[in-house]
Amino acid sequence: MSSTSSVKLRRPVRRAWLVVHVVASASWLGLTLGLLALGVTAATTGTAVSVEGSVRGMKLFADWLLLPVASVTLVSGLVLALGTQWGLARHRWVHVKFWMTLAATTATVLALRPGVDAAVGAVAAGGALPDAGDVLFGPVVSLCAYVFMTVISVLKPWGPTRRGRRLHTAAPSRG
């Protein structure tokens, strides 16, 4: 096996991973829209019951759904990148998507979930929502990131990386 070749997924396996990736990515986007709707409700409603219900709903999404869906998105994207002609570091759009997905997954663990937990704790103790930004910032940033990643997945901009150009030049011609 030459240095420019890698293990490629067979078509049925690649398609199965692609379905998993698209479903997980769409789920992550949908969860984010749900979090945003709940966050807007918590930030704009006038009743304590609605605020508490909204932040508890956010906690349910954050505790049980976000991390598994983010992990499946990250792993399936990595499998597709490494098992197809796109590669992980051959095309800028794939490289950007990988790092953005990793950053979004990390932000979910280190920022979004703790922010939701703090909001739930404050509201459950009978207090007001500490800061509307705590329940809105994460979903808004996430939504922008996921829409951007969807756009670059469709448009595939920016061309190959330096490594991708080097590998393409070094590959034997198939003529």
C-alpha cells in the first residue's frame, strides 16, 4: 500500500455511514432548534412555571440527547473522512467541519450543559432566570455553526489543502 492510499469504505458501508452521519447531524440541528425555542420561552415568558418548564426541558435535552448525538455526528464524520476520497486533511471544507464539530462537542460539555444546569438550579430554588444569555447564547452559536457546516458540506468550497494538493500530485495517473 502506497503512502497516498488509504482504506476506502465499500459503497454499501459508505452509504450506511453517510445515512448515520446525516441523521445525527440533522438531529443535532433539531435539538439545537428545540433548545433555542425553550431558551426564548424561558427568557421572554412572564410566569415562573413556564420558565421552570422551559429550563427543565433544556436540561433534559442537554443531559440525555446532545452528547450522544454530537458523538455520533463526530465519529460518523471521522469514519467518512478517513474512509472516502475526501480525507480528513485533504480538503479545507472537511478539515473545517471536523474542527468545528469537535469544538461544538467540547462547548456542549464545558459551556452549554453547565449553563443550563445553573439556570435550572436557580429557577428550581425559586429564583429568577439568572441571565437570559445563559440559555440563549449556546443554542444561537450552535445553530450558526451547524448551518455553516451544512452549507460547506453542500458547496465544498476552498479546494484542497496543501497536503491534498501534494497527495493528488504524487498519485499515479490512471490513464
